[in-house]
Amino acid sequence: MEESPEDDLPHELRAWLERHGASEVISQSTPVVYMDYPRRRYVLATVRLKDLIGDDSFTRTDYNPREPDPRKTRDLQASITLLSMLSPLTCAFVDKTNRDKEDKKEHVILIDGRHRFEALKLLAKDTQNKRWLDETRIDMKVFFGLSKSDMHVLATYLNRTRRALKKGEYFRAIVKIYEKKETELHEATGKPATEEEIFEAVNPHELTDRNYDLSIGRIVGLTAFAKEEGDSWNPFVGVHQADRIDEENHEFFDYYCPLTANNMGLFLRDQCRVKPYGKEWNKRDMEIGNVVRLGRLFNKIVFTHPLSSRGKFTDTTVSCKSWCISSLGSLMARAEILQNGEEESLLSREDIDWTFVEGLLKEYMKIMEEQAGIVTRYYAEQQLDRKMDLYNRAWSHQTEKAIVTSRLQIEFENRRGFKFKSMEK
């Protein structure tokens, strides 16, 4: 760890720290192993809690990918009451040139520690001890000199290392990382960047699987959680399996989301391009538009029987299981009637036979309805021989994609004469 002179601090950051009663300010930097520029700069400081609570710009949570959990906030409130706060808040200073046009107030943004800060706010609200609030000071680590995309990457990393992010949370963070990097490249060069250039600008060390995350993950993040597309995938796609459909006045109010963001990604990886496009500007836009249109068919045909309680089986819940939905995606991409002889992703084309896709989904749901009945009887059956017979017929319950895909293909071909291309070796 190398100490840098305090003169390195931006003037506005120094002023912000002074307004918040900062003490014990230490400005430092540390080398970054895999990046071209050598150091991350930050300041360690202790500030007054009451000033942080009163700072409107500090309450923004745009950079935190995790869903808030009131139970965790209450647990931390109890912990802080007994032990005080053990870990500093991680923040980032946003200089003038880097601020969003719609919000000029942001100075220091909370990157990691939302639950800790919410617990502190609850304590400040609940306590009758005014002296405690006046005297309480909070440790902070404030990075400066970061781009907006760097801030989103930092927030994503910090949250993932503390506790694994759910795919839906991660995919929403991916959307922000991509959009900020796109804006930064445009501002740097004066011209729009291609996907290939944007993908390349995001260091592969920063993501789990750069090509998949920035293509499929971004499409899921853009389409599954967009409330303006309420007749498409939203609100039936959840961050995790325990998510409930809680949209007001919705037909399935207080039912479980049948499809997870992770399973939606597994389905789409065979429909969309899992690597960047170059100068084919319209291809990804076409994919995204077709994903929204496909979501409307899912809304109409697949998301018809979500559950109000866990542990039951319907055509909807079985059809949204990971191996079933991913097998459907694989077969849909290989359906002979949807092929046009060109090397491109299915959903990047304008000439999709949507009538066939609708028929495929309807037949899929008939098959899944039968499977739901078999699985339900399997769990209720007491006689061993009958139970084993039902188990052998309940292929949708297998966790091997090859098995499920093979059985599903046989069902499609026997029922409607659907034809599929052979799997590429």
C-alpha cells in the first residue's frame, strides 16, 4: 500500500469531507494488477452519521445490484447496537464531468454497505438518545477518479464477494455496466461504438463470462425486468425461485414467478448470439425486439398457471424448469421450418414464422401438462412398483439436459411431425 499526498484529493471531495466533519483523512492508492492504468485512488475518513443521513445525494442506491432485504437490515441493527459498525462503508466520489445530466447533486455515492447504512438510519430514528446521534461517527473508504462503468463493476464485485448475487441481480448490473461503457466510449471517440468495441473495453477479469453476460445476460436484464413491457416477460420472471408476482391489480397477484432470470438466460442462449456483433448495428436490436415478442407468447401460452404455494406442479412450473426450458430453446433453434440457411441467430432475423413458434409452444405446454400430472402422481404414490413406473415416465424431472432434450424431441416429432436439424458435433 502506497500513500499519496493529500493534494491529490479533488477540491470538491475535500469540501464534501469537511462539510461532513471528516477526521483522520488518509489519502492512499493501490496498484491494479490487470489494468493498464496502475492505481486505484481512495481516501479513508471518519464522518458524522447525522450529516450522512441528512445528505440527499448519499441515499442513492443506483450502483447497488442487490435487492434490499429488511430482515438483514434488522439483524444488522441489532449487531450495530451491541458491537458498533465493524466494516466501513465503501463509496465513490463523482466529479463534475462525470455526473448525470438529470442529477447534478451527486457527490459521494454509496457503493457497498446499503444494509449497514439503512440499519444506522433505523437506529438514528428509533433512538431517544440525541447525544448518541450527535457523537456517532462512521468510517468510509471513498474511491475517486473512477468512471461510471468502473463504479458499477466495483459495486458488483463487492456484493458478489460478500454473498453470491442472484442471476437477475447480476444481469441488471450487467445492463448498467454495458450502458455506461458505451457512453464513455462514445464520449471519448465522438462516434457510436460497436458491440465488439464495447465488449473488448470491458476487461474479461471483471465478469464471470464476458460474452454470455454482455449478450444473453444483458438481454434478460433489459427485457425481463422492464415494467413498460408488462405484457411480455415482466412480471413473470423473478430474480430467484422464491420471488412472488406482486404487481398491483395483476391477475396472478401474490403468486410465485414461474421463471427465473437464470432459466430465461438458458433458454435464450440458443436463440441469440452469444458473442458481440460488429458493424451489424441492427442485429442485436432485432434480437431484443423479438425476445419481447416471444415474451408475449410466453405470457399468453406458458405463464398460465403459476402457483400460490410451493411444492405443487402445473404445466407452467414444469415447463419453466431449467432443463425443460433450455431443451425447448435448443430444439426451437434447430426447428427445420425456422431455418433459412444463413449463419445467424434465430431471433436476429425478421422472417421468423411466429405462427409456427406459437404452435410449438402450445404443443410444449400439452406435453408439460402431462408431465405435471405424472410428477404429481409420483410424489403421491405409495406402492413401490407403481412409483418406479411413474418415475421412469417423469423424464421432465431429470437433471440431464441431453435426456430431456431427447425425450422432448421425440414427443414433438410423434405428435405433430415437427422436424429438427441434428445437433452439431
